[in-house]
Amino acid sequence: MSVVIVTGSGGLIGGESVLHFGTLGYDIVGIDNDMRRVFFGDAASTARNVDRLKHILGTRYRHYDMDIRDREAILGLHARYGRNIRLVIHAAAQPSHDWAARQPFTDFDINAGGTLNLLESTRQCCPEAVFIYMSTNKVYGDRPNMLPFVELETRFEIQAAHTYSAGIREDMPIDDCLHSLFGASKLAADVMVQEYGRYFGMRTACFRGGTLTGPYHSAAELHGFLAYVMRCAITGAPYTVYGYKGKQVRDAIHSSDLVRAFARFCEHPRVAEIYNIGGGRFSNCSVLEAIALSEAAAGKRLAWSYSERNRIGDHIWWITDNRKFQSHYPGWQPEYDVRRILEEIRMTNRGRWVHC
């Protein structure tokens, strides 16, 4: 028996990981207690996605309604499967800047404490397993906002001669900048994952993503940018743009493109790696551009308004430089651009959203 443990298994990246490795023949152990519903309300519940995974994979998927903060439960689960565990994909998190500021203890206990529970359980029970951590570009804080930008009609862009013009690399500093409490808790976990790799020789990797997206994203206003814009366009719900004239730029990576990168790492794992991972120059847009693309796909105008106040720690411009990962794993590249992502989100969810 070869087991893959996936935390946040009902979420976007967790669910995609469950399907990918489940269809490869692994036995999947999913951990998800639907905290996303607590964070963002009933519309963001992951229960529907969990039911979908159970239906597709049947007995290959075992679901545990477990909290990653429960140290004894997490250790007990790892001990149950022991050295049969080949891979741990840690995708569970408290994902919102705003929510973290309201409940900082909960945010840190989940993001940092929960990660430590999983790392130590892996070290004790299955130290040869590969450990993949879904980190975030927010570990760089607002440092990207110090880059030299040029304002264009619908977006900000970086100066063409700048060293990061092709995208932001892993060598961007993380100190002396504003992170948000969410960014700080994710950074604490990120560094701990690296340390377990270096100190104990475990095969760990931090994938620092930006806008993660796909058709099964349980979108909410505070999290799930592209899916939420499309949902508002389809349903007629109002959408608010926060600051930077709506010209802030995001690169977007489809969940399947990201999980393919996980699989490549799992095939030839390394120790204590960090990778910026995203849509890069191939798949990116500003908020204004995302609105226009969503309106075109939905065939109607989006009811949006503008607030001058940007969210604390929000990036003005983020495009990933994927070249470090691609140098280690040649042949990987994103397949979905923003237009294709939005159309898939629309086609998958339009019936459900209209009747919500």
C-alpha cells in the first residue's frame, strides 16, 4: 500500500492533488474539517467537493474530518499508516489577510502550528516521505511594491530593464517590509518546512504560489480572486475593487498545472527546496482586465464599484519567474492562461451559481 496524505483535501489544491494521485493508483488519506466554511460562510464550504472526490475515487479515498491543530490526532493518523506514507501534500490553511487580523491566534495556530504538527508527525512516522507545503508569495510581504512600476492604461508594469522584468525570483528579500499577519504565519511555516529539510535531511519543498485558481475553487470575496469575479459576473452580485485603480497585476496558475509541478517534484525530490510557482508571463492579468474578460465570458456587465483603500499587504504587481523550478524539472510549464481559466470556471459553475 502506498499512501498520500493531503491536508485541505476538499479545497482547490488539495482536491486537485487527491484526484491526480488517486488516479495514479495511490491510496489517498484526506484531511479536511471544512474550516473554509467558518472563514467565509456557507457558500465557501468544501463539503460538496469532498463528496465529489468520494464519488470519483470510491475506496481509494479515505476522508478524515480532522483539525491540523490537533497534535495527537495528526500524530495518530500518521502512526496508523506509518512508512506506507509516500507523500504528504499540505494544502490546508487559513488563507485570508483580513480574517487573520481579526483572529490572529487562530490564524497562527492553523498556519504555523498546524504545519509543525504535520512536519513532526512525518519525521517520527515516515521520514522518507516527500513533504510538499503549499506556501504563498505573501512570504515576501509588500517588498514587491518597492519595485519600479510604469502605469499603463489597464495595469501597472515593471520597468523593462529591471532584473525582475521576467518575473519575481526566489532571491527577493523577505525582511524590512510589511507582511500582514497572514503573511507572517505562512512565512513561519515556510521557514519551518525548510528547516526540517536542512536539519533532518527530509525531502521538503515550499511552493510559493500567488493566485491559485480553477473550476472547483470555493470562491469568497476575501479569497479566490478569479472565481469570485466570474461568480459575480454570472449572478449579478456586486464586486468591489480595492485600491491601486484596479490596475494591480496577478499571475494565475490553474490547480492542475500546479499539481503537475508537485508530481514532478515527487518523482525526483530534493531537500529543503523553495520554488516561486505561478502563471508567469504566460498567464496574468490586472483586476480591470479580469473584469473585462469575465464580462466577455458571461455576456453581461459586472456591477462593480471602487474603493480607494487597498488591502493591507496587497501586491501592486506580482508575476512569477518559474525558471528555477523549470531548471530542476525541464518540460514543466503552465498550460492554462487566464482566458482559458475563466471560461472553464464559467462552464463548470454557471448552472450551480445561477440557482444558488
